[in-house]
Amino acid sequence: MRILVCGGAGYIGSHTCVALAGRGHQVVIADSGVNSSSRVMQRLQRLVGAPLSMHRVDVRDRRAMAALFATYRFDAVLHFAALKAVGDSCRRPLDYFDNNIGGTIALLQVMQEAGVRRLVFSSSATVYGDPSQVPVREDAALQATNPYGRTKLVAEQLIEDLCGSDPHFRAANLRYFNPVGAHPSGLIGEDPCGEPNNLMPYICQVAVGQRDRLQVFGSDYPTVDGTGVRDYIHVVDLARAHVDALEYMVGADRGFTVNLGTGRGISVLELVHAFERASGRRIPYDVVARRPGDSAEVFADPSLAHALLGWRAEHDVDAMCRDAWHWQAQNPQGYRSPLRRATTPRVQRPRAVVARLAGA
Ligand code: UFG
């Protein structure tokens, strides 16, 4: 299939482009560059082994997006393009509503005009708010506890309304838990702008010497060691889930909503210690007050994704830490670091695709 990947130069989008190409799909990226590096393209091309089309377009720019749909006949759209920092969303909610909700509306309108009726949407476990029960199932109560979460909830709802109005529109809502890690090549990974908001990139920056110490937000939660528990999922598993979801949605001709997590809760200190083992570096930390709005324990029931898609997370927390560290150690300045020789082979393409690319 020919797939438009909105936000394809970002962290999860870029890994998904590799997974799509590895399964023989043709990838066209649209990315505004607001939270991604232009240097990701060079690395993606090295990984994929073929040129990718990249367009610097904001999904809110209807005219530019319509031109893209007129140039290519897309079979489906993967929509990653969004702002994603919870704290930032509390400081500038209107920007989040405009980017994430306005962007989704604009994209859906352009898709409708072009007659493209298949969407895979990047949703988040944030739509469960502070869940009353773990593991969290897809039928748990939905609530937004911050503006970022509201944008994901509203986007899911407006996609659902569109599906209600158009019997041919199919959408897959993928609710991510806590994506971490990087491609094992060390060529692509997470490169946050400024101070990281999330635990794993913060740990990575401490390990590489860019930050002195980690702050552990609270040690008095009713959890295994008092620190917050989350469901960390390797970004390569998450990327594969997008391709599985896309292919299932098209093959079965139906939309769905699934959690994407491992089903296993890991505490902050468990992650810190796993990272220390994987990297051989010590991660000094201070325990400070709880971060407002944080839940004690959030982890997925991922069984629906397995039942529908046959998908299951394969990487454990050691692999997540190993690959996160490999990326950070090879690229201490993220994408601003010089490009080194790749240490693992390119993605394996199916034989038929190799033959097609070779002109057979
Ligand atoms: N934490 C620290 N120190 C830090 C950063 C985080 O102790 O410097 C702790 C948090 O308190 C929490 C855990 O590490 O217990 C994970 O925090 P993250 O910020 O990495 O992740 P969250 O679970 O808070 O949030 C993430 C995404 C959100 C998304 C949510 C969905 O950042 O966008 O998962 O469940 F909405």
C-alpha cells in the first residue's frame, strides 16, 4: 500500500516508517518539523535502503495537504502529527487544541475530499486519565486530566463521529502506554527538544553526562517500591503494531480501538536499575515530591491487540534500556550528532519487494 505518514519524522513515526517499508509498503512522510529533525531522513533512508518521499507540511495547511493527496493516491493515512508534552499543554492549551484537534479535523477533511477512508490514529493511554483499575482495558471509563489528554480524547471522538457518518470510513485508534527505546541500529531514536519531560530520555541524558541527577517524583505511592509504575513498551514493538493494525483494518475491513502495552508494570526505580545494568553507568537520583497529576500505577491489558491483530510486545525492559542507551551513546546530541557507520544491517525486505525494486 502507499501510506501517508503524518508526523513521520518524529520519534514513533520514524520507527513506524521503517516497519512499514520492511513489510513492503510505500511511505510518504508529511512533517511540519516542529518537533523533529530534518536529519532523520538521511538515517531513515540508510535503514530502509531506498529513497523515501518527505514533504515539509503542517497537517493544518489544508491546501498543501490537498496537493499531496492529489499527487499521490494514498491507500491509508497514519496520523502521528501532534504536540505531546503534558506540562507544556497546561501552559499553552490553545496551541494544543489548534495543533492536535484542529490538525486532525483538517486532515480528516482533506482525506474525505480525496476519498481516502482509512486512518490509523496515534492515541494514548492518557484517555483513561487516572484509571480506577489496572490492568486497564479498552472499555474502562475515559476522562481527560490535562489539555493534552483532552486533545487525544476529542480526536478519538471526532474520528468516531466521522465513522458514524460515513459507513465506508475505517479507523484504528491505538492507545499507547509508555513508548521507550530506539531502533537497534542506533540510527534513529528519541531526541527531545530541551529538557525531557519523560523518564527514559531523562535517564539517558543523565547516563551520557548531560544532566547531573535524575529526580524521582515521589516514593510514597502504594506500589512495589513506592515509586510510580508504568507500562513501558519498546518503540520497535509499537511500530510493528501500526503495520499489523493497518493490515488488519484493511483485510478485515473494520475499525477498532486497542491498547498497546506489554501488560507489565515497571516502577521508576526498577527502570533506573535496569538501565544501570544495560549501560554500565550509574544513574544518581534524588527522591523529590510527587509530580502533580501523576497516577500511582498504570499498565495495560493488551489482550485485545493480541486477539485481533495477533500482536504482542516482544522486547523486555532490558532490551528497552539496551537500545535506548545504544542510541544515546552513539548520538549524545541526538540528531545533531555526526552520523556513524550503521552497526546492524538494513531492514529485511520481503523477497517480492526486493525483486520489484530491482526492476524484476
Ligand atoms: N518520572 C520521574 N522523574 C522524571 C520523569 C518521570 O520520576 O524526571 C516518573 C513519573 O512520576 C512517572 C514515571 O516516571 O511515575 C513515568 O513518567 P513519564 O513522564 O515518562 O510518563 P507518564 O506516564 O507520566 O506519561 C506518559 C506520556 C503522556 C501520556 C501518558 C499515558 O508522557 O503523554 O504516558 O499514560 F499521556
